[in-house]
Amino acid sequence: MMLTKLTVAGAAVALAGHGAAAGVTLVAAVAVGGGPNADLDSGGKIGVLMVSALTYGIAQLVLLGVCIATQRRLGPLSTQGLVAGWLLGFAASLFYLCGGHGA
């Protein structure tokens, strides 16, 4: 029973972190001129891409630190959930951020 609770807690932390990382990335992209109806020339697209990639990378590093701290706090039994949640969240957020959310 304890294994299940810690695994679920680890997965919840990792998935919530990915949601926050994607949200921060989208806010940063819109703040520098991106957005659904933005008219970007080639230079503007590169600027938005660079800010988005940098923001997402920093958010992933912060999430990695949170996962390590959570694993230390909850114990080694949470590692399975943290790894599974991180992988699932990473795949889902990349799918969304790369335009896989709509046709």
C-alpha cells in the first residue's frame, strides 16, 4: 500500500511540474511577441523560438531539482512514480508545444 501512495505522489509531482513548465514557456513566448494570431517575420520566429527553448530548458532543470528533492523527501519508493510521471509529462508537453494539439 505504501509503495502505491508514494509512486502516485511522485507521478503527481512530476506531472504538475510539466504543466508548470509548459505554462511558463507559453507565457514567455506570448510575452516576446508569439501567440496564436501573431504575425511574425523570420527574425521574430527565431526570437520566440529561442526564448521558448531557453525558458523550457530552465523549467526542466528546475523540475529535475524538484524531483530529486521530492525523491529525497518521500524516499526511494517514490522514484518509480517520479520517473514515470516525468517521462509521460515530457512526452505530452513536447507533443503539445510542437503543435500536436490541433489539426
